[in-house]
Amino acid sequence: MLLIHCPYCEEERPELEFRNMGEAHLVRAPDIANQSDEDFEAFLYIRQNPKGTIYERWRHVHGCARFFNAVRNTVSDKFVMVYKAGEKRPALGGDVKEKGGRK
Amino acid sequence: MSGAYRIPGKGRLTPAKTLRFTFDGETLTGLEGDTLASALLANGIHLTGRSFKYHRPRGIVAAGPEEPNALMQISRDAVRTQPNVRATVQELYDGLTAKSQNRWPSLTMDIGAVNNLASPLFAAGFYYKTFMWPKFAWKRIYEPNIRAAAGLGHAPTEADPDHYANRFAHCDVLVIGGGLAGLSAALSAAESGADVILVEQNSVFGGALLYESGITVDGKPGYDWAQDAIAKLKAMANVRVLSRTMAFGYYAQNMVALNELITEHVARPDASSPRERLWQVRAKKVILATGSIERHMVFAENDRPGVMLSGAARHYLNHHGVAVGRKIGVYTAHDGAYTAAFDLERAGCDIPAIIDLRKDVADALLDEAKSLGIEVLTAYSVVKAGGRLRVSSMEARPVNGGAVRKFSIDALITSAGWTPTVHLFSQSRGKLIFDEQRGIFVPGENAQYCVSVGACNGTDDLERLVAEAVAAGGGKAKLKVKGPSYAGGMSGASPGEDDKPVKAFIDFQNDVTAKDIRLAVREGMHSIVHVKRFTTNGMATDQGKLSNMHGLAIAAETLGKAIPQVGLTTFRAPYTPVTFGSIVNHAKGQLFDPTRRTPMHETSAKMGAVFEDVGHWKRAWYFPRAGETMHEAVDRECVNVRTNAGLFDASTLGKIEVAGPDAAKFLNILYTNSWDKLGVGKCRYGIMLREDGFVYDDGVVGRIAEDRFHVTTTTGGAPRVMSHMEDYLQTEFPDLNVWLTSTTEQWAVIAVQGPKAREMIAPFVTGMDISNEAFPHMSVKECQFMGVPCRLFRMTFAGELGFEVNVPADYGQAVWDAIYVHGAPMGLQPYGTEAMHILRAEKGYIIVGQDTDGTVTPQDAGLAWAIAKSKPDFVGIRGLKRVDLVASGRKQLVGLKTKDPKTVLEEGAQIVESPNQPIPMKMIGHVTSSYWSANCDRSIAMALVAGGRERMGQTLYVPMPDRTIEVEVCDAVFFDKEGGRINA
């Protein structure tokens, strides 16, 4: 069981209190209604599933209930960092490849 | 007397403290402090079981949890019986009952031993090759017979009456292993002020000091020092000491799972005591001091009872005062076996010879052997052990060939060296490195904050061992330690063992021989992982603690590769078997899963409700009267709602309070509908989609104030809808000033539905006018109900004049009872979820999750009207425009009428256009809801059918196993099509 640092509660809490909410930084277009098929497909379906560094969303569902973002290594399961929802994606010079439709 | 092999003056047990136990029905005597194994050995019993595959007689091999052979069925009573308990771990208690396993009719006379004679048929991989033909035989003959013959002991047939405890703990330093290294590290850490947990698998601390008689620490015999050290540690406030506790799993971020045996050694356990305790320890630092495990020598017939590890023999002698035989042969490639032989000789046993595979042996050992009169044959190997139920001889031959010498013996101790116990380090994902010179794997690079010290780190030198343990603990203490140092060790088969049909076992528990490994390599298994699976080497309950290195060495030799190139199989938790009781722990019976009950649960039960499980909820299903069948009760409830009125517990519906200046704006995003124009005091049916455009949830939303909405969700959807809303509020639209609160359990919801509903509640309502004009369908108003604050809704899921009375949960039962007492004389009856389902289906109201399945759009469900046309955005707006979602021919929700009105379709049944087509038929849809409707006096059904709305009036077919049912596509509203009743 992992220990996860909640950036809102500002402490490490057991994984039991959290729920993984999938990949982070998938931007819902402001004018989503008129998005092209390609961009909408990328937003809706295309995920990185990297071996290595992943930017992902977590929710401290049995704690403060806040959503936040984390950088985790999918091989070692180690958290590199956590940061609040809405904060810019930190540049880590990592091995995450950019794909169309997301920023 | 506690056994003929107990040697007066030897060991640490008290001769007067005798215990009685039975083994295969025979009553025997042991001593307090014995394990079952030591007590059996004291009575001269080596034969303790039959092997898994060949049913060969087997005896005790080890003295610890690595024991592969001596697995027993231990029983306290008919219910408390446990298979596969290692006799070397089971502490003796008065009245213990042990039975050997895998033999019939008896241990000495076992029919299954014919497998041994037929063993050429059972070579490695035989399962994969043998039971292939004829095709039908696997299922009917082979599998049932193999299953019947498989397994060792017998699982208990009744539920476990004991309870198991669970504890979470945190510490600065977790020390695993209570031997010389572990105790040194724990003392060091404790004295520097750290919060320490020290764990030892045994009941007694000391590890190797229990048998290694040559070590002194600070001038004291090692064992005595260990007892002083543990007493000192126990007295310290910052130290927790756990004995009989196995650290069996090492998980992420220094989380270690421990299993503590609490009553397994107690003759009459206190019924209130837990049997075992599962610990989940989070340590800042883990010190692994798990020691090492001796390997056996691999030679022909090396599994005869009486052939055992040298360290084990020394353990039984020096700790339990038990000699494992009277004439004991020694076969070794390691110095350690010499000291065992010397200890045994000095205790009065006869050592006919020490057979040493090595050419060069330290002079000191040879001199000591000579002075004790023990013959040593170097560069010799044992080529065969004789005897059947007990070893009776060993045959030795020079490694380079020559005459065979035969020795008469009644026990044979062997040592191929010691394997560092790196299991937990490896589980922590640390990398192992191969020490070429010593032929062992030792810890390399760490993955977590842990330190291996002592034998598990490959450190044999005692001064270095203590120094690294003290350093790991963070202290500076100096311990003066003296003792012997040992050299030697080998892995693999010993010379003389070749591919002749001999059985030189490497894995005793799974009956894997050296020959099997070679066969696997010849048949193309070149990775150790494949060799393991093909031969099952290391796959028994002992996970190859003795056999893995041997298997690896033989595979490497056969492949002509170095050991590291062949690789190592992964070490996995648990290190030793853990009972289901401990893992399941409190999560059984009522604590398995939460049960949610509504405020009206008790009163519904008194009214005779039969409950059904809906998620975690218990919901009243129907209310049968005396003598009524379910069908009769449901029919009566349905008719009564439409004739008089029904009382329904709707408390389980999800409820979310959406409040704040931007509440309407927020709902505009979350629902397809528009909320701007919904007036205060009005309600609207809302549909929620996912981004992909499919229906996610639905429910009625009431506007309580300009900035406050009362949102309802489906019963099952409440948590996910809440999460979905929070997600959008927190991450996509954080600027909206809205607050969400789950209020599902705050409100008791009592639905009163039917033409007489108004009369049923009228006397209780104060503060408002509930006439149709003042309070029409789809209205909501706050009022007092029986003097209790209430949100009164005018709404219906039955298609009738209906009210839903929302009162604070604690008042629910009183309000329900009052309405019922008042209404019953006018025909008010409670109804359950079954009637509720039928009533809504009569009206064509969908249930999300039953009539939709995650691939249904609002258009498919006939709910296009609920999608606002002019909104620039809502969740799902883009998804709805996807090509496939607007294509023609999609499955649409329609009604179905069976041609025979008495026939009720099966939910889930498939629908075809024509019954006269070859199988597999083209399926064009399926039945989603189907009931007998007493109000319509016929069966009714809803279905998703391709292009359904274009097919009105068409005849379709529902093929069933025994017949084909003719149906007609129709509108999904079966009752009161005009909808006049809801506005009454």
C-alpha cells in the first residue's frame, strides 16, 4: 500500500484514502461542441499508458475529497511529486511523449 | 521419559515439564519448548509423511520454517483442523493431535507408492504430455482423478470459529530476525532512541545461537547473551518485541506485513483471544537480519527418512537435547557439518565417517575429527543412501572413481552450504548480485530504505557481522564476539548422480529430481522461469527454500552457462504460507461489506417486508400478506396503487444539495437539460451524460431557491454522480461558485402514490396548500409535516398523483407510521421495489442501468426532448455528435407485447427478425424490462431494438431454448397514455 502526499491536507496518508482518477492534463476544450473528430478522439480515448513517468490525477476521496495531480513512476510506483489541480504541468524533462489534443 | 533419543544434560528444556501428544493415533511424550518435530525425533520418529507425487516415505529435514517434508494435519477438534503445518514450526502443547498426510491406508503402508514404481511415466512435464487423448477424457476421467489424488492435507469443512486480529503500526526501525545480527541491530537502534519493532519467527530469540555452541558475545555464551539482550530490549519503552511472528511480505514504501501466531502453541486457548494477528507495519527503515538457510546434498535416494540438514541436527541436539540417530553419517561440502558431527560425537552418538566432497579441508577440522576418532574421507561423494522407511546405509566413492565403501547408519546429515535468505530484500525490489566465489546471491542495489545485515547479507565473519548490524541500527556500541568461521559450499548435484534412473531430489516437496531439471533443459526450457514451471521446482508451499539454488546450478551446468546468465526466479510474498483466517481477518460475516438500512427499515420489517439487496442497501421488495405468494402480493400492491394509494420507501435514492450563486450554471453543464428557466418551487427530470454522449444517470431536480437545488440520483449511481460532479467542479470549472453536499442519508423519503394520495397526507401538512392548482405536478416546497421540517415534492415514478415526503432521517419512521395509520382505512398499502418497477414500466419510465447499459444515448432511450437545444455546452454535447451516435439503425427503446398476453418474456432475451434462419441468428436487440402487469392484465416489456421506433406494429421473435415467442413492437407506455392521472 502506497503512502500518498495530499497537497491540500499537506501530509502523507495511506492509499486506502485515495482513488486514482486517470491521466492528468487532458484539456477539455472550451469550445468542445465544435471540436474536430481527431481532437475529440484524442481527448476522449487516447491515453499514454507509459512505462515510466506518468502524470495522473488522484482524489483524496476519503479525506478532503479534493482532486490533485501527481507524477509517478509506473515501474517503481514511486511518486516524484504531487501538485494541486489547475497548476501547470511541471517540466521534468521526462520520458512522456506529447500527443495531439493535449497540452 | 520424553523419548529414547533425548540426551540427559543436553539442550535447554526442562525434563520434568512433560507434555502428551498423539501422532497418527499413538500417544507420545515431549517436553515444554519442543516443536512437534523435536518431540517426534526424541521418540525416534523420522518418518512423518509421504511425498506429493511419488508417495515416497519422507522424514524431517530441517528445524525451521524451510521444512519441505514434515507437513502435518494438526487438529484441536473437528472444526479446528489445519493441513500442511510444518512440524518444525508447530510448538508442542499438551493434547496436540498430529496426523501425517498423503498416505492411505497408513504411513508405513501407502497404496499411492505405486506411483514411485511407475515413476518413469511421471517425469517432468508429464501432465502436459500424458493426458491429451482422447479429447473427452480430460474432463470426465483425468481431471477428476487428478484432483482427487492431488493435495496433501484436508481443508476443514466447517467455518472457522476463531477470530483474527489486525493492527497497523509505524516505527522508525523495523528489525526482522532475532539472531545475533538482528539483536545487535535492534540494541543499537534502541539505544540511539529510535522507535523499534523487532520481529522473530521463532518463540525463542537467538537464531543460529540456538545451535551454534561455539560463539561467545561479550564473554557470554551466545545463547545466554541473546536472552539477556532480549530482556533488555523488552524493558525499553521505545521497543516492541514480537516473537512467533513471521515477516512474510515486503511492499512499497517500506510496508511490511507480519503474521503473529498467538494461540497456536497454547493447550487451551482463551476463547476471547485472537488466534493470529496480521500486522501492517510502516517503517522508516527496515533492517533485514533474516539469516541463511542450509542446502542439502543432492545424491541418489537423498530423501530417505533420517537424511537431514546438519544445522538442523545440531539444533535438535543443542537446543532440544535430542539426537537425530545413534549412528550418524555425514556428507558435506561445507565446514559447518563438521561442528555438527563433533557436537553429536561428544554427546555420545557414533559418527562412522564424514564424507567430504572437497579435496582440501582445513587442518584444524581434520585434526579435531582425528582426536574424536572420526574418519574423514575427502574428495569422496555419497552415491547412494539405503533403506526405505528409514535410512540404513550410505555408500561413498572417491570423486574420481574407485571402490565404493558402505557405512551402516540410522541418520545422515548433509550440508552443501548456506543460502542467504534474501527473500524479503528481493520482494522489496532490491537487486541481487551473484557472488561468483561463494556461489551465492547477495543483496545489491536497494530499491527501498532497508539494510541487510549478517548472514542474509552474505556476511559470515562474526566481527564484521556485528559491526554492520550495529552500524545499521545507527548506534556505536561495541560488542566483542568470538566464534568459528566456516568455509565451503556448492550448488547442484554431487558427482555420481547422473542420468541413470536414480532419484536425487532437489525439491522434496514437489518431488523434483536433478534429472528432471536436465530433462527440462533438453526439452527446450532455457530460461529458469520455464524450467521452474516445467518441473514445478520451487513451486511447492516451501517455495524452493532448499531447492532453488540447486535447480539453478544444474540448469546452468546443463546449458553450459554461468548461473547469473540463467537468472533467478522472482521471490514473492508470502515468505511462508499465511492462513486465510489471518488475511481475511475481520472482513467476514457482517463486517464483510457494509449494509445500509433506511430509516424505515425496522417498521417495514414489522409490516412483513421481504428485502432485496440493492448495492449495499436493503430495500423492501414486497409486503406479502399471510398466505400470499410473491406474485400475488406484487399484483395486489400494483393494483392498489392505481386504485387507492401506496406507500413506498424511496430513501435510498441518491440526493445531492447543489448550492451557490452559480448552481444553475453548474447544472447546465452537468445535465443535458436547461435549468435557467426552472422557477423556484419547480422540478424537472434531468439526464446526465458522460463526455462520450451516453446516458450516465437520471433523476428529478427541484429548485428550492434561486441558488439552491435538490438533486436526486439513482440509488446505485449516487456515489459516482457525486464524484462526477466534484470532478467537473474542481478541475474543469473551478471558477463556479458552487458547493456540493451529499444528503442521501440526511433525508428519509416516503413516497405516497395513487389517486387518493392527497387525502393520505393532507392532515399532516402545514404551511402550504397542496391542491392541484396550488401545487401541481413537478412542484417542490418546504413546509412542516407533522411539525417536522419537510421538503414536499409533487412527483411520481408510478404515473399517479404522487407526493414524496422528505423529512430528516430520524423522523422517517414516525412519519411513515403516522401516514400509514391514517391512510390504511382508506386503502393505503405499502409497496416494495418489485411493484415500483412494474408501475414505472407500465408508464414507460426507464431505469438507468437496466434499460440503458452505457451504450445508450438519450435519443436511443426516447428522451431527446430532455436535451436543451440552445446550450453552448454540457457534458456529452460533443459526444452526441459522433458519427456512430447519430447514425440510423441504432438500437432504440420500444415496448414489446407478446402475442399471447399471458407469456412473460425473460429479461435479457435476444430478439430476431425471423425465427427461420440458421443459427447463429442475427440478433437485433434484447429485452431490458419485462413483467406481468396486473393493471394491464397482460405481460409488458421494454426492449432495445435496432431501428425500434421504425418498427411499430412489426412482429419480431424471441427464441428461447424450448420455444420461440412472438412479440409485437409497440409504444413503451402501456398505461394511461394521455398521462391524465399524474395531474389529478
